[in-house]
Amino acid sequence: MNYQNPVIRGFHPDPSICRVGDDFYLVTSSFAYFPAIPVFHSRDLANWEQIGNCISFENTLDLTGATESGGVWAPTIRYREGTFYVTAAMEQLQKNHFSNFIVHTKDIYGTWSDPVWVDIGGIDPSLFFEDGKAYYCTNDSRGESRESVKLGVVDPVTGEILEAFRTIWHGEGGGWMEAPHIYHIGEWYYILCAEGGTSFGHHEVAGRARNIWGPYEACPHNPILTNRNDTSKQASCCGHADLVDDPLGNWWMVHLGHRSGKIDLSPLGRETFLTPVAWQDGWPVIRDGRARILEEGPLTAKQLPWRGKEDDFTAPDWPCWWYFVRNPRFSHYIRKDGGLTVIPFGHKPQETDIQGFVCTKQPDLGFRMEAGLSFFPEKEGEAAGLLALITHEFYYFFGMQRAGGRMELFLERRAEDIDIIVWREEITEPQVRLVMEGTKDAYTFLTVQADGTENRKCCASARFLSNGIVGRGFTGTMIGLYAESPEPEGTPAVFSAFRLSGPAQEEQEPAGQDGK
């Protein structure tokens, strides 16, 4: 059956998967966004629904000071005897300083435990359960002259180390050895790792051993997955994989990948791909060794179009797809009587402090986001509206503000050290319906009148909201509702009737050999 990648669209990198009976569960990275570690469910691998987050409002995890690409990295999800476990790395207040933690739950639709910490370094930790033991591995290379994977035994409920960590594999030497996962399939223990860095050189390598502690021999056709030489340029940066079998005995790999938008740039960041796996001479094999946008595999259900998202703000609880940058101050976000009141509290976005932003993932290259806004700013510099942000230095802000003693609609573009108002228009009414539309080339900004008439106001290039421009960035573009003020507590902005929609899912024609 044909299907289209990615199977989870938008900023959902570093996927990990497990199967429990006929059900599949998947987690992805969240970095500095809260709630942390989104959790998805599927019965067919093609259609996924977000069912929660591992770290939510009931849990304790302090993200204060985390940069946008810091925070929570690369979770792994596993299941044993009625309990789900997720482990992940967290970049602490200083860059490149990591700690690893584990959370667990018996009800994956309910609340997870608070994190317990494992005293081992490295990133992208993984769990493997066998014979009553919880094996724990990371890419910790401290004290060694080359990169390595270390393996130990832990108590997954307390984080206590029960058997000392030792080096089990050095990979293939591709650099940036990440995301080690261990499996016991047939007579072999297999290890999968990503190498090459999570950009255009990204690739996946495999090894196997008769004993979990090694020695591991490398797969003769490594890398088993890479799009680094794929001239079609439909998918790139593919790697960071996790294996799973389905109830019919078919094998699959979930992994991250990147779709091109304008040129080779995309605001979406890394997304979740699904690729079928075969076995040859005891090794996992992928057709042509690369991932595809249009793929074919033994799925049991047709892939359905994305349904979109809506929120009328009548329920007190937040749907699980809403996020904040780091831990929010809840008293400044009030859901009541069909409106979301955001009380702005402070400055424009900064590296370690972005307040007043309620956001979700940009779902595709093509999308439409709209919301009503009631706002009468009292002070110069107070503003509210729609925000598309990939980092604090790269964003578009379309909304209403007080400037020069008058009320106006405006579009602000920030691109590193360039922060300008690129369009403005005086208005007299404090109520407006704002619309942001995206394509692979541009963002377009509109307003909607009471009779439904749409007025196109301005547009801006999509290329500035991409990691190819940002540089070292691991997130994708987040879109949502935002208010700011130069004062510690500004004029409240009231949003209503939020809607987010995307294009119908259409098959993409393969590109020619020259990638055009």
C-alpha cells in the first residue's frame, strides 16, 4: 500500500516506538517546549494521534534557562509487564552539559511519574528489558579517545545503577554517534546508532553480537539508511531510527527526516518518517538504503488526511497539542467563557526567556491559522497577535499594537540582528480576526471582516524560518498566539475561536534526477 512521509508532520524529531499487542506508541523530542515529550498512538502505523505528553502540568521538570534547542532531547519509549518507560536526556543550564532521566506510567493516557535521574553522561539514552533486567545505554564517551556506546543495568523506577557501565561498541567512525538502541531478534543482539550529525550527512548504522555485552560486528552494508547522496532532494537528513515489528510479522523503522521547502530550506524542522525494513542474511535492509516521501509497504489501513485543530477555549484544560516555551506562569494564561486571555509580562523574545506565547507545531508547508483578537493596548509598545517563531532571533509577528500614539496592525520581521516593522496600517477598532497562511515559499497575513470578507495585508519569505538560516537549531517553527509589553504586566489580550488547518494530503510526484 502506498503512503506518504512524514507520517507525523511538522517538528517531531528523534522518534522512538514500541508495540503493545495491536497498538503502537511513539514519542519525539520537545527541547525547551513544555509540556515535554509528546506521546502518540496508532493502530496501523500510518495514522497517528497525539494522546498526551510525558512531562505535563502535574510533573516536575524545571526548564528555566534552557535554550530553544536545549531542554529535553531524544526520548526512548519501551514497555514491560504493564508499565511504559520513557528515558531522555536533558541539556542543563549550560550548553553541552547533560543529565539523563526516566519516567514511567501504567496508564499511557494518564499521568506519568516525576523524573528519576541516572548518573551517566551522554545523550539519547535507551532502555532494553530482558530476563528481569533493565539495560541502559547512551553515547557517553568520557575517558575514551573515540566515540562509544556504553551499556549498564539500572533500576528503571529509581534510576539506581545496578551493574556498572562498560563500552560495547564504537560504531563506524562517522562522527556524532547518537541514538543507540538495542534489540534481541532471533539469535542476535542488534545495535542501531545514528552517525554523521543530524544534518545532510546523517545516517544510520547497525551492528550485531551473540551476547548483549558484545563484541559487536558492523553490518557489511552500513550505512543501512541515509539520504546524503539522494539527488531527488525530496527527503534529507534521515537517521536516528528505532525498529518495530507489526502483528503480521512485518518490520518497520521510524526515523527523523527533513523535507525541502523553499530551495533546500524548510520551516518544519525534522519530522517523523516510516520506512519498511526487510531482513537479508540476518541484517536489516532498506530498499536502496534511503527514505522516500512516497513510500510503499505492507500497511493495513489507508493513510488519512490531517484533520486540523480547533480550540474555542471553553474547557479549562489545555489540549495536549498546545505548548509553551519552558515552564509557563499559568496565572497569565486564562481559559474562560470562550476566550483565552494572555496577560503579557515583559520584553520581546530572548534566548532564555520567551513569555506570553501559546503555540503548536507548524503542521505542514501549507497551512492556515486564524484566531479572533480583542485588544486595546494602553501603553506604547504593547502588542498582541499571531507569531511564527523558530528561535528568539527568527520570527514573524502579525498583530495589533500601540505605536506613535495610534492603534495599528503591523508585521514585524526579526532575522538575527535585523528587527523591523515591514508593514503597518492604522486601525480604529480593538477587535480583529487575524489569519496566517503558509506555503513552501511564503507566509501571507490577512484579516477577516464580520461578513467573511478576507483582506490580504502583506506577505514574507518562508526561508528565514529554517535551520538552514538559523544555524545550529534542532527545533521547527512553532505558530500560535502571542502578546508582549514593555511593562512587567501589560494590557490583557483576549483570543477566541482558534483554528488550524492544512492542505489535503496529496501524493508528491518524484523529482527528476537533477532534483528539479
